Amino acid sequence: MFIERNSFWYVHCILTQGVVFPALSAAVISWVPLSERARFMSFAVQGASLGTVVAMPLCGLVLNAWGWEAVFYVSGALALLWCVAWWLLVFDTPDQHPRISREEKQYLKENITQKHNEKSSWFTSLPYLGQWVFASVYGTFADTLLKRKKMSLLGVRRLSIAVSHLLPAVSLLALSLAGCNATIAVVVLTIAVSLIGAYSSGFFQSPMDIAPNFAGSLTGLMNAIGSISPIVSTPIAGAVLQNDSTTNGWRVIFWIAALMYTLCSLPYIICFKAQIQPWNNAEKAEVKSAPALIMSNVASSDAEDGEIDMMTKSKQG
């Protein structure tokens, strides 16, 4: 019932957020010169990772202060404030901006030679649309495996990581060989990003598998640590493209990304155990031990009182 009541809002959030990256691509084409585009896109896209680092502790504070519903209210209010700022400050082209300086407008006209292509925006959205569809289908498939006992919980988690990490790594290697063939590049990239959707049935559920009492804290910590990777990889990608902005430079980036996917997935596949850890119930054990100690003291006191009564009666007798 909970899923049925909230599925509409969940789908609504996914669909409305799906326009973010196409809108970003459309704006970049008109505002950012090609020589500065790699740095700008790295900085802008990784803002999502930095937002996770900031949002998780903030949500924890709001949750403790006002309850779980307030997390959605505060997040929605901040999103509305951002929309107002975007509406007032962002324009489609430099010619439409009322406050741009003459020097900046002239600079953009001289350095931006690529015309806006609406197809690029649609191509940008395809991988994320594919990821949403694949994640929904794969999640149903994973639940079916568990329900019918075709695979253990640990097996499902390991399979999900193989699909969401190792297969995209293979796709990135294939993408590095696509060269300048745009059709093949779009198809391979869409497949790679779509396969990543299996992570929602893999490591993302691991905190609930090993410590359900601390699932929220572990998820926040997991996302915060995971955000280190894009923060480090962004300057690396920028440095590679600055030295070589041709297909060879992008090929090196794809190789590095494939290597990172592989190295990060193998420890999970080899070492992860889908079992509740002993420290999950540590607090409950401490709480339960206190009454037991009190009862043992009471029992011993009763026994001592009984012995005293027996000694008194024997002396009287």
C-alpha cells in the first residue's frame, strides 16, 4: 500500500528531474566555448555529487529536529529557491541576457562557433531514461529471484554489482573504440549508463542487509565516501583533455573509468556478506542487560532474606 500511494510522486520526481541534464547541455552549447567546456561540464555535473555530501548531513539534522516529513519540505523549498535563481539569472543565449557586458558578449560570439542542435539535448537524456527503465525492470527481476528462491540474497547483490559495474566497464572499453562514429557512441553510452541502474538492487541496499538499525547513517556515509571518486576524477579528466582534446584523450578517460569500475566492484563481490552484523543490535543488548541485572540483584536479595528467616526460625526453635 505504501508503494501504491507514493509511486505517483516517485515517478513524478524522476520524470521532472530528467530534464536537468538536457537543459544543461542546451545551455552549454550557447554559453561555453569549446576550449573551456571540459572544465565547465566537470564542475557542473559533479555538483550533484557535492550536493549529496552536503544534503546527507543536512537531512540528518532536519530529521532529528522536525521528523522525516520535514526532510521533504526543506528539500522542496531549497529546490524552489534554486528554480527562482535559475529563472532570473539564466537565459537561452547571450543575446537574450539583459545584464551581460558588451565585452563578454563579444568574447562568446568570437569563441562559440558551434550552433545549437536540439538533437544533442535528446541524446543527452537517452542514457538516463534508459537507466530509469532498466533499474525498474531489473529491480523486479531481482525481487523475483529472491521470492522464488532461485538465488540467495548474497547472490543477488553480487550479480547486481557485476551488472552495474563490470558490464559498464566493458561498455566503456567498447566506447573507446567507437572513434568519431556518433551513432555507435550514443548506443554504447546509453547501454553503459542504463546498466548502472542495477546498483539500486546491489550495494545501495547493503546497509539494510548488514545493519538495518543504522541503515540511514551507513547510506549517508557510503554516499559521502563515494563522492570522493568524482571529485578526484574531475581534475584528472580535465588534465587529460587539456593535454589532448582529441579522441585519444577521451579514450584515456574511458580506460581510467573502466579501471575504476572494475577495481571498486571486486572487493564488494569477493568480501561482502549479506548478513546482519553483531553490532547492529549493540544498543538493544545494552538496554536489555540492565533489567536483567536488576532482576538478578532482586533475586539474590530474596534468597538472602529467605536464608535469614530460616536462621531466625532455627534459633527460636
